[in-house]
Amino acid sequence: MRVHLKALLVKSLTEVFLLDRMAKPSVWGGHLELMALSAVLSVKFCVLIETNEPIWVNMNEDEEDIQILYLAYHRSRFHYFSIKKVTSSQASAISSKSNKKK
């Protein structure tokens, strides 16, 4: 009983510490936080990394039609960037705008 109570207390304090820490604007999340967000928001993440296959984070295996949020992970900065999938017509418009600037 005493060991179980101690384990529960340590787990609770760890969760409180983690939540307090993550609530600060200067603290960044990682893969575990993506897993938690996937579960809480009922979404799945597609993490794109420049040299690897995409990493899928989906804690909602039972749901079929689920929103996909795209992130790009920059290894040298250890940072996730939110990105949006574009259609081919949007890509063409972006490309033509950037060519005009040159």
C-alpha cells in the first residue's frame, strides 16, 4: 500500500510539474506532446523531415475519417513548423509569384 501510494504521488507531482512547465510560452513540445494533442484533439499529425519518410502520430486508430495536421521538423533547429498542404493550382500561383520577384 505504501509503495503504491508513493508511486501515485510521484506520478501526480510529475504530471503537475509537466503541465505547469508546458503552459509557459517559452517551452517547446516534442513527440510525446504530439501524441497527447492527437488524442485530445482527435487529429493525426504528419511530420515531414527533410531526409526521411514522414512520421505519423495518430492516437485515434479507431477513427476512420480524421483530420490530418501537417508539420515540418527542422533537425538543425530542433523545431516543428506548422505547414498546410496546397493544391496544384495554389502551388502554381505561389511559383509564379516567386518567379516574378526574381
